[in-house]
Amino acid sequence: MKGLRKITPYCWELPMGYKPWMRVPGRVYSDERLLKKIIEDRSLDQVANGAALPGVRGASLAMPDIHFGYGLPIGGVVATDLDEGVISPGATGYDINCGVRLARTNLQRGDLDWPTLNRLVDALYGAIPVGVGSRGSIRLTLAQEKKVFLKGARWAVEEGYGDRESLEYTEAGGCLEGADPEAVSRKAAERGYNQLGTLGSGNHFLEIQYVEEIFQKEAASAFGLFEGQITMMIHSGSRGLGHQICTDYLELMDRVVSKYKIELPDRQLACAPYSSPEGRRYLAAMRAAANYAWANRQCLMDRARQVMEKELHLTPRELGFSLVYDLAHNIIKIEEHRVDGKKIKLAVHRKGATRAYPAQHPEVPAIYRGVGQPVLIPGDMGRNSYVLVGTPQALEESFASTCHGAGRLLSRHAAVRAAKGRAIHRELEEQGIVLRAGGRRTVQEEMPEAYKDVGQVVSVVQQAGLSLKVAKLKPIGVIKG
């Protein structure tokens, strides 16, 4: 832990002298046990590298689920001002607006016995395309795809995928203004036009869960959650489209850093000034991908609703399938925050981090404004997920940001080695969890032990004051790519 200064029991600082290029300190939210793992994977050096970006303000932040990534660590947050600051694709992430959507139902745990649960998971797995390169039933022309880029989840609702009310419970209303289809390359668009309504692979999932425990009754009631209730969580993003947009603009930024006389400790953080043509063009493309991801999750949720109604022989009113909230990871948002006593507009890069606005913030849906924004923290396969709520302290010290999940502990190759000789499917069945996945290797790569303990991660952000626990969700049916 050399070079780290303990500020509080759950916050550690990398001083500006940790690396000579740092313009601001680094700040790591963790306890001592998690910190030992964080130190092992070189992600702290990436926190320090994020502190070298021109125009960076406050501190380069790391959440307790941090692990080594491309450029900025996954679990990292940096905010740059709009006058002197830059925009960096590597500080945003490849899977733009990889995010989480939580739906509630009127069902209770006892309504899904083992045979019924198996049939339901089979039906969902048969109806929702999963895996690398999977194609959905929604076929878009490139002209139609451009409308998705501009409208996001609004396009999906207009086309009959879900109801308009769900837009109120989606971050940014499911659409970032300022997207430009012309900023998206032909190759990126072609990778996305047949993937709308698909789950993807890796850590993406669809889970049937139930509310195992309530921690805050007032917030849980506002979110429409109660103990024993059946819920569904969907974790997916912008698919091949977002990956290609990131690839395209990393190449562009790498070519222009010298043009703008920007010196960086790591070319993976290649960037351009916010006000530059390159910076503006990347933002426009990133917003298009973010909108696509919101439309994708809107379509996935609607398909899941149809399957549940059909398989369980329930009317829409009886099922009561409705959105609690949808939020983004891997995104840049233009937000106003207080830095050094002044409110300024910043480009907040959240890479594997979640927005966490407190009560009364104008961007919190009106029905939740008395308690704060729902924060959805998915667990790894077979472990609990959590619903949290944003806090005033997060707004003051972390640009209203908190963790986004458990965070990887083992590389995918290491996880496969560790899973050798084990039957993960059977282990989960013994815990009362039905699993359907695209292949044995996916299951091995995503086994629970490949990730940190999400309960410990959530405990850290609660103790640090960045978000507070509302409910714990236990999986009973899991679909993986």
C-alpha cells in the first residue's frame, strides 16, 4: 500500500506525487481487504493515469469494484471541464451504455415452483437471442437504425415495445440529445442493425430474482418493492455497435493527440479537447450508441414480459410487469457539479460506474424524488444483486457516482482453469437456481468465484456514504450468453 494515504476507513488517496504526471489526486473507495486485491492488478496506476487527462477536476476516482481495464480501470470515474478538458473513449469503455434494468411484478416467490420456473427459464432462453454475434428478430434497415440512434428507447416505445411510462423510469428518459448518425461509421452501423433485442455474452444476463431482504422500507415502497416479490434484472448494452464506435474513435484520437499537443502516460487514454471537431464527433457517436443500448434493453424487457404472460397464463394486470429503473454504465454525461466551491459543467466519464443522485435532485424521476435515484448493482452469476439509493455525499464528493457491480477477481482464462472438473450448472441447481447458457466456457468464465463478493463491495459504498442499501435480490433463474 506504499504511496496510499488513508483518508477515512473506506477512502484512500493517491497523492499527486504518486506519479509525476498527475494533475489531481486519485481517490479509491475500498476497505483494507478489497484494497489488497486492487493493488495486485495494476489498476491503481490506471487511476493515476486518469489524473493526467487535461482539464481533469476534483480527483480521479475508483470504486471498490475496480479492476484493470483499457485506459481507465473498470470502476473508474473522471470528470473534465468543458473549457480546457478532453473527451476520452478509453475512459468511457468499449460497451457503451452497458447498463442494468430492473422490472417488478405482482408475483411472489411461492408462485414459481421448480417445474414452472424451469419452463419459464426455458421459454425465455428460447425467445431471447444470446451469445457473441447473436441476431435478433428485430430487423432494421440502416435508415431505421438511424432513428434508433436519435430516439433511443423512445423509438422502441413508438414501435410498440413497452409503454411510454417506462421512459420516465429510464436514465435520461432513454435518450441523450445530441446524437448524430453521421458520426457512426458504416462498419459500426452494420454491426448493430440486426442486434437490437439481443442479450449478448460475457457478463450480460437476464435473471429472474426475488426480493430476499428490505433494508429501507420507505425507499423500497417508493420503488414498488416488497419482500418475496418476483423481479427481473436485465444487463446488456450497445452490442457490436458500441464496441466498433469505441474502436473507431480510439484510432482517431490516437492520431490527433499530437495535433493538440496532448501528452499522456498511456496512449490507451487517447483523447481530444471537448470543443474540438474530433471530441464533438465522438460524443455524438457515443450518444448514438447509448441510445441504441436503451432501445435494446427496452425491447428485451418487452419480449420478456410477453414470454412471462404466455408461459404463466397471466393477463398484463395480473402479472404487473413494470419498470423500476434503467441506468447506464460506460458513458459520458454533461453534468453540473460543485468543484472548489463553484458549480461548473463537466464531462463525467463513468467507466463501470453508476450515477447515484440523491433525493430532490431534478434528474430523479418525480415519484422517487422524495427518496433518491434507484441504484442497481448486479451480482455475478448465482449471487445476490442489490438495489441502493443515491446520497447527498455522493453528489458532493464523487460526482454523484458509485459502484456498478462486483468487479472481476479472476481473468476469464483463470476462471476457466479454476472451474476445471466442476459442474457449475449442478452447483447452482443445488442452490435453487435454474441456469441456461450459450456454452460451458461462458459458465466457467462467469462462475461466482470469478468476481469479488458483491455484498462486500456494496458494504463499502454504503460505509463510504456514496449510496445506501434498499433491497437485496436473490437469483432463481439465470440466462447467460
